[in-house]
Amino acid sequence: MSAELALELHQKYFGMKPKAISFAPGRINLIGEHTDYNGGFVMPAAINKGLWVTARVIDGETRMISSVAGTSKPFCAESTEPGDASGWAKYPAGMAWALRSQFGPMPNLECAVFSTLPSSSGVSSSAAIEMAFGMVWKALVGFQITPTELALLGQKCENQYVVVNCGIMDQMASACGRANHAVFIDTRSLDFEYASVSDQYAVMLLDTKKPRALTSSAYNERRSQCETAASIMGVELLRDADLSLLQANKSRLDEVVYRRAKHVITENYRCQEFRVVLRSDDRNGIFTLMKGSHDSLRDDYEVSCPELDAMAESAWVSPGVVGARMTGAGFGGACVALVEKGSVSEFSKVCLEGYAEKTGMTGDALVCSIENGARILNF
Ligand code: GLA
């Protein structure tokens, strides 16, 4: 349906049929938060909300229309450099720039972008747009690239062209996702394996409707605190530290830096443990690890906010809950919850009522299916 709407938008705006169409999903992270830029473990999943891009090669500059953001200023895909593009065009332009470093200049396109991603809720529309444009250029140019390589170019686009210092989790989830599975990723080696998510559970996005704020500056501050902790402890990345090394160095670490490192080290334990409890369907384990992750992000990493705490607290006591926590970078956005399939409507009602009582705000609860990663579609 959304693919048809994307095709319709293209035809209506440009008066021509596109030659290729791609889809890339947003992601939800089950566990492993703020570990990816520390070489640690993450466990995201690609969701059924995402972004469709239709495209046709043209002469002249790249022109785009988006179902949510309207038109953007044209840019030259063949020669664009960091600083050229503005607004949401930075993502496609940055992908053209990153792809050029490996495959030579990308042709200019006319394209339509259709999105079903809820805005500002932290499901990574940026990774989705990067992966969808990577795929559409792949379809039109015909180069060969693996999902992991595409994810790395997406990260390069974001770090060096858009100038957002993100890790690799979002791009890997969008590129490598598999239906009904979470992706357990070692972000140092980029090895990954699929972990099946029980079909008894619905994966829910609990949107606080509090837009994410201050993310970039606070995110960079957390990254540098992690680097400080690693260097004081004499390890390359916090991935290489364990709790006994942390305790041995406690007196040499600033109190805040100590807590940041404690979060990352314990979150790496939780993420590895989560792979085990998900496989054995240990519900107590799932609940405890997801709650432990939220508590640690709130108290030690300090990236939660009153709205995320209220949503998680409400989810923990709602009928049918299997586990819940904040998901994504934090400072607003959404929680993720695993919920017994038969209890979804009761869970949503009770959880959102509890959230409204605590905050006076109206949140949203969405069931997401777990889908395959970025791909070229036939039409
Ligand atoms: C953002 C970044 C990811 C990751 C998460 C926190 O989504 O893009 O790389 O660091 O925050 O886990």
C-alpha cells in the first residue's frame, strides 16, 4: 500500500514513472543502549514502519519530494561535498557522497520519499533514509554491496556529511533486519546473529509524544565521558572493561564518569544475557533485564526523562507486559515493550491511562511487526 502511495506521489509530482523503488525500515532496540560507540553489544529489530524511495536517473540536479517534508533544495549527487545540502536533503546527499568514495560518482535522480515513521519518536528515520537511498542507487547503478557495507557507508554519511556522531546500531538494524527476529550485533567486529522473537509476543512502541531534545550535545558528552573512562582504565574501548576493572579504578574516576562506565559495562552484560533469556523464553529474565536497562539509563547514564520514566513505570504494571524500557538515544521519544499478544488492547489502555495520570500527556501505543531489512522492491 505505502509503495503504491510512493509511486503515486512520484507520478503526480514529476509526471513520469520511476525506474526503481526501495524500502528501508526504522528500528526498535530491544536492549543494548549506548553501547554501540563503545564497541559493545546491541539487539535491535527492523520494524514495519519505514521509508519508501522511488527514483529515476535525470540530467541536472537531484530533485526530491517527500510525503512528510515537502520539496527540498536540489543538489548535485555527482559532486556534492559536506556543507552543500541542508535540511533532510543532507541524508540523501550524504549517501551520494559516501557511495562515491567506493563506487565513483552517483547519478542525479528525481525521487519521491514516502514515510510511515512516527516523527521524533526515536525509531531512526535517519538510518532508514540513508539505507533506502543506498538501495535505490544500487538498483539504478548496479554496484554490489553487502548490507553491512551499506550500513558502514550510512554511518560515514551521518558522521562526516550530516555531522552527527552516531554509532552503527541504527544502520545495521535497518540494513540487516530479518522478519520476526532481533539482530544481536557485536558492534566491534560487526558480526551478527538472528534471535527469534516468540510469536506469542507483540512488539510495541510506546510513544511519549515528548519530542527528543538536546540529543546531539548530550550524546556527544556521553561519548566523550566513555572515552575518558576507557583511557583512565587503560582499555581501548569500554567493551574491554569489566566490573572488577571498574571497581579497581573507582578512585581514579570522576563520580559521573564512573557511573557512565558502569552503565555501559552492565548494559553489555544485560544484552548478552538477553540473548539467552529470549531464546529460553524466560519471562522473568526478560522483564528483569529490560527493567535493569531502563533503571541504569535513568540513574547512571542519565539519558531518560520524566515522560520516558512514567511510560516505562506504567508499562511495568500493565496487564500482559513481558518487558519494557526506553529505546533509542533518550531525552524523549519512545519506550519499547514486549506484550502478550492476547493482551495488546488491554495493555495499551491501562498503560496509556497510567501515563496520562502521571504526566497529563496523551501518549500512543503502536504494535510493530518485525520485518526484513532494506531492499529493492519489484513493481
Ligand atoms: C542513537 C544512535 C545509535 C545509538 C543509540 C543509543 O540511536 O544513532 O548509534 O548510539 O542512539 O543506543
